[in-house]
Amino acid sequence: MKTFYIIIAVIVVVVVGWYVFGRGSMGGLYGPRQTPTPSVTVTAQPTGTKSTGPSPLVRTSVTFAVGIRSFAFNPATVTVKKGDKVVWTNSDSTPHTVTASGGAFSSGTLQAGQSYTLDTSNLSAGTYGYSCSIHPTMHGTLIVQ
């Protein structure tokens, strides 16, 4: 009788294992087995043109935001590519300016809620320190690459 229970236990283990871990092409408890399919990306070409290979990527300008809050520029340092834009927004209740140390750019006075946008296309690559001319303890750095 003991042998009978051992045989039944082995059969149960085999059947449960077959059900849980796979049943041929039907799959197991976790669904049918699937072979991964490679993804293919197709790039459309404009009508009437002949493709001579992959087209070069064109970088458009990016806009960076700098907040003016609690008498500080946040982030204090911004690194951009030439042609990108930087927008400073005054979120303080007092006026501020964004004034480059060498005079390369200046926002004029920004009242609460006002913004100043700088297009870096006209700047040379380099590091520009700037501050608030009203509150000289406020400093920031713009790095143009």
C-alpha cells in the first residue's frame, strides 16, 4: 500500500509540473511559449526623393528654465549648446535682474512673475558669470558649449 501512495505522489508531481511549467505549444500556467520577435523601425522618405542612406539628425534648440526664488538662481549653473534658449522667471515678490559680468546680456528689471529669454545663438562658447544688479549676492553661471 505504501508503494501505491508513492506512485500516486510521483504522478501528481509530474502532472502539476507539466501544467505549471509548460504543455508543449499550448504553454503552461504562464501562457504559451513565445519566441521574441525583433523590432523593426521603418523611416518614411519624402515622396519623390531617393534615399542614399540614413539622414543626419538635426538638433533643434532646447529651452532651459532658471527660477529666481528666495534671492537665488535655481539652478545656479546651466550648461547649454550654442543656439539653445535660457528663460529666467522671477518668482520672488521683489524685482531682480539677470546681468552678465562682462555685459554680454542683461534682462533689465524683472518684476514678480516676469521672465527674460536669452537666445545663446549670439554668444560665443564660454563661461558667463551673471548676477542680480539689485542684489549682488545673487550669482549664477551660464556655460555655452
